[in-house]
Amino acid sequence: MMTEQGRVLEQLLSGTFICQVSDEDGWRYLKNSSQAERMEQQLNILNRTLTHCADGEVFYAAYLTLGEQERKVLGNQFQETAAGLLPLVEWLLLVQQASGNDMPLTQGQAIRLPELQTQIEDTPAFKEQLQKIARYRLFNSTSMEVDGQLKQLFKKLTEIGYLLRPNPEKQIYLATGKVDYLFEVLRFIDETESLSLSEQAEQAAMQGSLL
């Protein structure tokens, strides 16, 4: 039987973002300084380091040192992230506007799909925004109806770790810490906009953040 340390290590190496919403047991494990130190030692053997964002509330693994192979992998990951930024940002804005919130979506915040659907269906501008977002390659929805478009979006966002559906019987989703990570990526790209994607990727890794 795998230990909790082994389970968390496996999650980190697979690229998972661990927060209180996505994996409370793993999050509590890493919040313990002595356990986090042991995890760091294990990661270091594999050229990884334990990294966090959102004021230490979201954990993930980043490269410890960069060689040619690491730079190649990192560059590909960063390009994939950058390619998906526009649809993700437009989705975040739509949720914020349709929900009438002053602040952007953050870890632990609940989204009630039926309520969001009603708001979008009642507002032509929101319907138009949703239709545009749903067509992006990231979501690739072929539905012409708000219901189908939203279900495809939320299915994909759950698959890639931005949302969690605690109860499959209810259409209530929770934002995970990966949403907070996304905002940090946006801030980083904004601060380094004069650099190429590969340079941004390398600088992010050298700072021990983002990827």
C-alpha cells in the first residue's frame, strides 16, 4: 500500500496542483514544514523542487536545475499554457460578470451551474460571449445551446484541474488553486512581455515559480 508521502510525490511529479480544494489531505501534508522538507528531499533527487503560489496555499513541482532536455520540456509546457490563456481568461471574465462579482474567481469559490446558465440565457451579450468561448480549440463545443456549451466548458475545466465537482449528483463546482496559479502566470507574462515565450519559460523556472 502506498504511503501518503508516496501518493503526494506521485501527484506532484504528474504535474498536479495541490490545494485545499483539490486534495485536502495532500495540502495538509505539505503545510507541515517537516513533511514538506522530506518531500523536497525526494523531489531534489529527481531534479524537482517543491514550489508554491497564492501565498503558500497551492503546491506543485518545478524543475530544480535546467539542462537542455528540461528547457525543451519547459518551453513546450509554457507554450501550451500561453495558447490556452485567451479562452481561460475570457471564461473567467464571463463567470465574474454573469455572477455579478466584484472580485475574480478564486480557490474555493462555488459556481452553481444552473444559476450561471440562467444569467447567461437572460443576457444576449453573455450568450454571445459564451458562444465565442465554446468554439475555442480548448473547449471545442459543437453545441448551439447555452446548456450544451456550458456543460462542455465545465467538463473540460474539471478535466484540466481548474474546477472540482464534489458531488456528481449536484451541478455545483468549486474553483481549485490552479485558478490562482493562472492569475500568477498572467501577471508574470505581463511583467515579461518583452521576452519570447522560451525566455519567459526559462526565467519563470529560474525564479522557482510558475512551471
